[in-house]
Amino acid sequence: MPGKIRVATVSLAGCFGCHMSLLDIDERILDLVDRVDFDRTPLTDIKTLGDCDLGIIEGGVANAENVEVLREFRAHCKRLVAIGACAVNGGIPAMRNQFELRECLEESYVGGVGVHNPGVPNDPEIPLLLNKVHPIHEVVRIDHFLPGCPPSADAIWTFLTELIAGEPIRFPYTQIHYD
């Protein structure tokens, strides 16, 4: 279909709830597929990233691999969207920011309840943890922010359809309130 835009998505440090909320648009996913071609995304299991019109990022930045993936998305996507609390402000993963990284690792792998064979993992295959978890705008420029934990399927639908159509994004209060 002419006029389709290329969209890529990725989940960094988070719970994958924003992708689940995207899937909660239910049968509207078929309408979305009529408007976009998916590039790299766990929804299609495409692992490589080509040039895209829109990149959707959920999750905060907690390790060196997250930084690398995020920079790759910025380099290949015309516009980037931070979706969900973890991407927007660090979310639940950033709760560890009040402690030193060494304390967190020792509590989890050495002195925690039920730990067998204590020791902090040091396998070179494990991405190096950053000292703090960062919202993605602290690492790369972000064009749009969609808050929520996770944003509702309706909020995601409104956001994507209006963005793709080039219209101003207008949320009804019922989609974007947090009370």
C-alpha cells in the first residue's frame, strides 16, 4: 500500500507492558497494519533495524546494550517516541537509583533470601549495568512522549493514528488521566 510508514519498536529495561498494551488494540491491529510496515519489533520477531519513519521505545536505559540499541534507533528513525513510564522517567527500574549499584547486586546475588552459590555474576555475555537507570531522553533526542504504566490501548491507538495521519494529537480526558 503506498503511503505506508515504516515503524520499529523495542523494549529496553522494563516489563514489556507497553507492547502488551499495543497488542490490546485488538482487531484494530489489522487497521494499523494497513497503515504501517513493521521493521524491527518483537511483535514480528524481526531482529535487524533498517531506516524507519517512526521508532517506538519502551523501557528505561539500565545497561550498555540498552544504550547501544537506543542510539541505533535514533540513527535509523526519523522520529522517536518514548512510550510508558520507564521510557519517560525511568519507571520502576529507576527505583534502584536511590542505592549504589554494588549494594543492589550484593543484595540480589550475595545476601538475598534464598540465594544459593552467592556471587555477583561477571560473565562477559551479560550486558554491563549502568550505575543508574535513565529515561531515554537523557541518552538521545526524543520527539514524542506518551506516558502511562502502561498507556492504555486506546491512548496508543489515538496517538499512533493521529501521528501517522499527520494530525495534532488530541487525547480525550478519559484516555490520558491518571487519577
